[in-house]
Amino acid sequence: MDFPSAETLLRGCPTPLALVSLSGETLATNAAWDARVGIGVLDARVHEQDRAALVEARRAAFGSEATRSLDVRLAREGERARLSFWRADERTLWASAEVTRDEQEERKARILLDCFRAMDAIVWSCDTEGKVLVSDGKGLALLGLVPGAAVGKSVFQLYPPDSKVHTIVERTLAGETLLQEDVTEKAHWRNVYTPLVDANGTVKGLQSLAVNDGEDLQLSKKSKAIAECVDRLPICVWAFDKTGTCTLFEGALGRQMGRTAADLVGKNLFEFYRDRPDLVGDMRRALAGEEYVVERSLRDTQLRMRYAPMRDPFGEVIGACASTEDATEQLRFEAQLRAQLELIASQKRAIVELGTPILEVWQDVLAVPVVGTLDAARAEQMLGALLEAVVDKQARFALLDLTGVETVDTATAQHLVRVASAVRLLGCEGIITGIRPSVAKTLIGIDVNLAQIRTLQSFKDALRFCAGLGPRDKR
């Protein structure tokens, strides 16, 4: 076959097609072949492990009227091709190629497609004239567009001549790769623009991918608000890595104490505070994974420090963060409050003791004048104090004087019986004196059994009884 006829056939065929010799030399190719298989000797475009089979297929096709096909791996990584050979004339063969990707490449493509469908992203491309060839992606909705709406239109007509898009497209079509960020009210776009080139390296158009980092935009706004708060409030926020190197130091409290980020960021805090082993120990506890609060003094200031470890996605501690606040006034107030509470408790104990005093009125004789209402708490306190006094004084008699009690109820009467019974277990006799008529009437009405307890008319009678001057069998 003469080459002019072959050239005519090759130009008109959209399939990758080549005229090759029996030795594999490419005598003529079309653009589709060059783009898919490559330029040069065919054997050099095929993986070395498939070349023997390639030679055998060419020989079989040259010696037969039938077409011979085989699958080979191309020299391009991840690509495979089905090559077909049939005899052209006594010296040459026709070869066609159907290029496919291997399973791994197909899997990668599916993963990329699934991710692309789930994220706010846009892909688009145009030719050298600015005509849009592809416009797709979920992120188009944020621009009020639908996939494919811009296809066939010119970028240079869609956007004003003085727009940033014009400049970016022109620079990319000139062979430049660009990374660009655009922030709008709803989105934060990160764009990459790359030239679309053919096998010869000639720019044939532009291709672009834009990803919306809208959440990053919101995070940036939150971070800015937090930074402004930290900068104004009397606190300090700081962080350090596993080596102790300070990575963050912000806050008004730091400036008040004469420290700035320039003083500490990048410095090793273990070395910076080597004369404060307590602070170094606190930092190492945080790096060991412990979260805690500690109070430390620095100069004339009492600081409250809160430590927390920072971890990577696998749970490994990669550093720690901390907040510091001036707790001087708060700690001073808390100390004053504790002192006040202790004073109140002491006064309350004194009042209770005055409310139920235990007097040693005679040798081996204790007296407890009861005034007012005897509730459960007061009765319990009186019982405990009286039992201790009986043991301490080795008392034989305990006089419960009710002269100051106007009224009693069932609970009060039961408390009196309980106290008198308790001291009897210690070998001390409990005697109730000074029962008023109104109280006696009430005791009878509520049916309280005082039969086992000695009762005397007055405190004087009780003293006479204890001294052995009165009848000892009277109850």
C-alpha cells in the first residue's frame, strides 16, 4: 500500500489506527493513535513482559487473512489496550487500539466519582477559544446554576472583560497552573486551574476543580470571634507540643504579666521554666494524657491553670493546651468565705452548748437545765455531751431540770426518756426535776411512760436526794 493512500485513510478514521511493519515499526499513525498509544516503535510502547506475545500476534496476522487480537499492558502506568492486527499488503499490517484502564484504575475512578458526587465541588473545562466543554458538580447550586447549563457558551462572554475569570483563563491557556481562593457570603472556594494538553504537550484548553470549604469559612469566623474574646478577657490560652515547644500563646492576661507570643512561641517551655519544676511537672502531666486543674503562684498573682491533652485521629497525644486565669481575687474571697463559715459554725456550736449546758453541781452530780423546745437534733447533741461528761466525771447522778420548759409534746417526752435511759447504762441515775403542772398534764394526756425514771418536784429536792438527805425510794 502506498503511503499517500494510507495517510488519507488514517486522517479520516476516529479510531486509534497505525500502519506498522512486521518488525513493529510504525510507518504511519493518526492523531487518535498518538494520543492513546504514543509515538514511536510499537514494541517500545508495550510492557516488556507482553512484547513476545505482541511479536507472535503480528506474525500470525501477516500469515493469515484473519484479524489477530491480544490484550497488552501499555508503557503508560495503569493503562491496557486491546491491539488488533490484519494484513495490509505484502510488507505491512494495519493495527488498531482500544485503550482501557485496569481494575485498579477503574476502582480509583469510581472512588473519585463517588466523592465528587457527595461534596460541594465543581469541575469545568473549556477549549482554547473559551468555549465551555464540561460544567458539572453539586457545588453549582451555590452559584444558582445547574450542571451543563454553561456548556457550549464562551467563558469570555459569560464574564466581563475586566473580571478575574478572564485573567485566570488567559493565564491557564498560556500554560500556567494556578491555585486560587474565592470567599463569598455562602462559600469559600478553593480552585485549581491546569492547562489541558495533548500528547505533544500542546495546550488544547483549560480544566478546573473548585471545592467549597464552607465549614472552614464558618470555623474561621468562629476562630476570629474566639480570638477577639481571648484578646480582651483577662485570660490566656496557650499550647505546646510533645517536646515542650510552645505553639500558641494568646490572651490579655499574658500581656498584663509582661509576656507576648513573640516571647514564647517557638521556645521550649521546659527550658524557659526550668527554675519552676512545678510548672514543668504540670505540663508533663498533660502530655501524659491527664486533664486537670491546678493553682499556681507567679510573682504576686495566683493563677488557675486548666490543662488538657491534644490527640491525633488515632488517639495518640501530640501535645497539650491550657488556659490560665487570674484567680487572686477569687481565692482571696474564697478564703474569707471559709473563715466566715468557720466562725459561724463555731458560734453555732457555742450557742448549742449554751442551750444545753452540763454543770457539775456537786461531787458525782451533773445537772442539765433544759430551756425551750427539745427537738431531735438538740436531744442528740445533749445526749452525746451528757454521756461523755458522765464518763469523764464518773458521775452517779444526772439531773434533767425542766423548770424552763413550758410545754412538751410526744417527741420531746420521748427524747427525755431516751436520755435518762442512756445514762443508766453507764451506771448513772437520771433524775427529772421541775416538771410544771401544765407539762405534767400533757405527759399524762400523751401517755408517756415515766415509771422507770425518778422524778422530783424541784432541783433543790434532787440535790437533797443526791446528798442522801431525802427519801431514796421515792419516784
